[in-house]
Amino acid sequence: MHRTIEPTILYFGTPVALITTLNEDGTANIAPMSSVWWLGWSCMLGLGAMGKTSENLIRSRECVINLPSQDQVEHVDRLALTTGKNPVPEKKISWGYRHEPDKFGRAGLTPAPSIVVAPPRIAECPVQMEGMVHDVRPFGKNVNANAFEVHIVRLHVEESLLIGDGPRPHIDPVKWRPLIMNFCRFFGIGEEVHSSRLAESDFMKLVANANGSNPASPPPTNLRA
């Protein structure tokens, strides 16, 4: 039997992402979030409009989407209830947020230079995606949030996660262990529960062949010039 309910939060969650952006003074900000999804070489980010990251993305149009594995959960948790915004909005103060100017130091993470965009990557994260904002719009009903459409211009992946020879290797889903936010609690993933007809289908082979002959080419490295 099902029950009709109205929980305090409707947040089934996705893989945790650490979004790095640049503040006005050139310092780096990190925002942990898990309202993100991908399609092709684009992704959608759902971020609160009061946060520093929304402000930075609207101003600079650049970011890095870093994906921690479950091994980095303690680093991610250290960023909880911190904000790069100063002064802290009154509503966030009431939620228990505090200003933290050094997010890298707070989390115990290491900045690494990006190739195309200005914000740094996070060295400890196994997957790092340099991105540029294509569009931004208000999102949701009775929610003070923005939806950002971001195009991925460079993808960096820890070599131990890759399978396949040649110029277009793939990420091994058996080795990749994303950190999952499930109703605001941290989870990893278990073993594969069933084989996938889609993964073994001709459709996936056609996609792979199409990408091999006509890949989605990232823009040139002088894109910000």
C-alpha cells in the first residue's frame, strides 16, 4: 500500500559534486551540491540563488565540476553549512551557515590548475570537468534557486578508472565509486545488481561509433581570450 505524504524535503539526490568558481578578488570558492545531471557534453546544475556560487557563475560564466568518490566523504562533509558569501544572508544564518573564506583549507583539499577555465580543479577528485555557463534561469516554485546549463569543455579522469585503448577510453563503471547524496545523507554504491540490455545493445555501439567518427570537440584553449 502507498501513502500520500508531504515530506519536509523532496530530494532523492544524485552524485555529489564540488563546484569550484572564482570570487571577485580571484580567490577560489567550493560549493558541495548534488542537484546535477548530464546529457551529452552538457549538464544542468541546480543551485540556491543566495549562494556565492550562483553569484560567481552569473558573473564569470566559468566553473569546474569536480566529482569526489566515496573516499573523499570526510572532505566534503567539512564544507557543510559554510558559505563564501560575506556577509552571510540572514536566512542562511538562521540555518546555521557561517562564512568561510578558505574552502580549500577548510576541506583539506588541493587546488590544481585548469586548462581552459580560470577556476581551479580539485586534485583529490577522480573526475574533474571544466565547464562554461551556456544559460541560466530561475528555477522552481516557492524555491529561491537557479538552473545553470553548463557545457563541458575539458574532462579529466584518474587513469586507474579508465578502460579501453586508443584516443577515446571509457570510465569503468565497476571501478568508479561516486559519493551519493540520498535525502541529505551520504551513501556509496554497491555491486552491480543486474546486467543491462541497454549497455549491451547495438544502440550503444552506434553511439560509440558515431562519437569516434565525429566526437564532440571541446573548444580551443584560448576560449577566454
